[in-house]
Amino acid sequence: MTAETSGGDGPRTDTVAAVVRQWQTVHPGLDTGPMEIIGRINRSAALLQQAEDAPLRRAGLSRPEFDLLGALRRTGHELTPGDLARETFSSGAAVTKRLKQLTERGLVERRGDTRDRRVVHLRLTDAGRDLVDGILPEQLAYETAVLSVLDGEKQGELASLLGELLTQLEGRLGALRV
């Protein structure tokens, strides 16, 4: 499949197709297949992120801050800063900085460990939980609207393919990070 076709649905007119055509003009023998997939994933992610962050901006949150709050909400129990770094794929320093801001805003509480004073346990305050619970339905409604251009079967197929890719990447690239 090339940038010009989409598996029988006619020519593609997305921005990645234009980039691929340019590369094919400069390097006609170049296999642009990976660019057609990775480029579209990256471009789609960027566009989705821009629009999806609107509810967060209205609440005065950044995406990484919401990710921390979301991790605390969805796990349903206290986490350490290290746990949060792993849950959100963030550095420890970034988590520490964000937690300071979220604690100052009254969204997260810190509790020292009774056995080891170096360990801190974190949990959402009522205000933090209410904020997450208020934003999440709006985000899911947006995502549902965006995905409505694909029927249920295509959504399932896309989810399955992306899940397969992610599993492979996490296994391969995750081992490189250790």
C-alpha cells in the first residue's frame, strides 16, 4: 500500500501522504511504508492531544498534571512518587515538580511513611477526585465523537492493531530503557 491508496477506499489526502509523495520524488526507490504508519500515528496523536487538552486547560491543568491525578484516581490507592513516575512514564524530577504544584492547589495530599521517613505516600483530596471525575466524562465524550468516523468494527480492528504494536514496542523498547 502506498501513500496514494488506502486499501481500496480511494486516494489519501492527509498531510503525511503529501510528505511521502515529496520523499518519493526526491528518493523514488525509498520504502516509505514505515513513515506512512508512524507519521500518521504521530500526526493523529498530536491533533488529538491539542483538542483533548481543552478541558484540562479550562481546569488549569497541564496534560502531565492530569496524568498524575488520573493515575491516583484509577489505581484507587495511595502511590509513592516512584510509583507515579512508572504509571505515567515520567521522570522522578518531573513528578516531584508537578506534585508540588498539585499539593499547593489542594488536589493531592502527602503522607509520610510510618516505617521509613524517606518514603512519601500520595493520594487525591476530595477536590482532586472531584476534578478528575468532572473532566473524564468530557474527555471520553470528545474521544467518542472523534472515533465516530469509524464504525464499531473498524474501531475494534484499529484498537487491536495498535494494541499489538504497543505490546511489541513496550517489550522491545522497554528492555532498552532498563
